[in-house]
Amino acid sequence: MMQGPLCFQCSLHNSDTSSKGTKMKIGIVGAGNIGGALTRLFRAAGHEVTIANSRGPQSLADLSADTGARAAVIEDAVRGQEVVVVALPMNKIPSLPRELFASTPADVVVVDTSNYYPQQRDGRLDGIEDGSTESEWVEQHLGRAVIKAFNTIEATHLQPGARPAGSTDRIALAVAVDDDRTKSKAMALIDEIGFDAVDAGTIAESWRQQPGSPGYLKDFDVKGLRTALAKASPERQPEWSVTPNSPGTYSSPA
């Protein structure tokens, strides 16, 4: 019988730590739906997690108590980490401290989970509307290279969607990055927390996994995701482009 997600999470908690991969220090900037779900998955896998948001550590007391993650200021979620996940609404990224990643070593994996929602939330973001991919825009604001991942799955599907390796219903997640060494580390981490990782190409090609692409929010397996990535077009669809009245809301996009 296939293990359900609850049993899988139990196995992560209860298995001998010697049988798992190397434990890492992971910082998560942003503790919304995606950041919160990743906190739980990374902690279930035994990693040391530091979480931060714009409201301060006190606002993260419940998530910290529930998961054992350390609540901290944003700078501490970046400093001294081996992996940093930036899980913020796209229009909040320019408000991050300007020198946040200035002293971050080159081998630190920085993951961008963001999506551009011009009509629903973000309004016009120059650069993206001028032709940059969303993660190229993020790189410009962070001042360093990123990995595009965790943006193609509903936040509410992350925890219940995790499955052991080899499961026939395992969800595949697209990963775009320019550096092969960084890509290998990120893909191994994705596999460890219960998902197959599919190479989606470079950051310049990360339009293949942006909102409106064939693989966006589809929960495909590896074969299905590869097919979807191959069918993607770099042309931004009208429903995912800014309008003169943007932004509206998710229920009433402008």
C-alpha cells in the first residue's frame, strides 16, 4: 500500500538521522503560505531552519513553537545559512535591505519562489514588463544569482503532496538555475522533502515555469512536467500582464 502524506511525515520525524542526507542551515525570508509550508517540510527532514519576515520575530512565535524553527530578523535568516529561500510577494522584494546578500558566500543556494501577479497584487514592475524573466528581475534586486523553484505548486499542496522517492503519484517541481553545482544541491533538497526535481533550464529560460505556462499549478509527474515545459512559450499572456488599472485583487483582478 502506498504511504500517505501523514505517514511520510512521520517517517521523516522518526527515522534514524544517520540514514538521511547532510543536515543544512536553511533561512527562509517570508513566512506566508509557501514559506510556512517549506519551514514545516525542512524541519520534518531534520534541517536547522531560521525564519524571518517584515513584522519581526514576535509575529512568528506560533510557527516557531510548532516546528522548532528559530524566529529571527531578516538579516539572521541570511547570515550564516547554507540555503536561503526568498518567499515574498514579488512587489515586496525591492523593500529588502539593499546589502542583505552583500557578504553571502558564492556557494550559498538562494531560492526564489516568487510569481508576478500584476493584475491581482503587484501592479507594474518595470523590467518584467520590458521582457526580463521574473527571476532575472529578482536577481537584479538581490544582487546575486538565484534558483527558481517552488513557484509552480499551490502552497496548500506542498505538505500533503510530499511523497517518498519512487511513489507513482510523486509531484515534480521545475528548477531553473545557471550554475550546475547549485542546481544539484537544490534538486537534492527538493527530492529529500518529497518531490521529484526537473531541470527547467537557465534563469533566462525560467519563463517556462512562470504563471500561465502549461505546467503552472498542475502537479504533474516528471514526464508530464517535462512535456509541459517543452510546450511553454516566452510570450506573456494578457491575463498575466499589467493593465492601466492594476493592481486589483485576486477576486477582482484589474
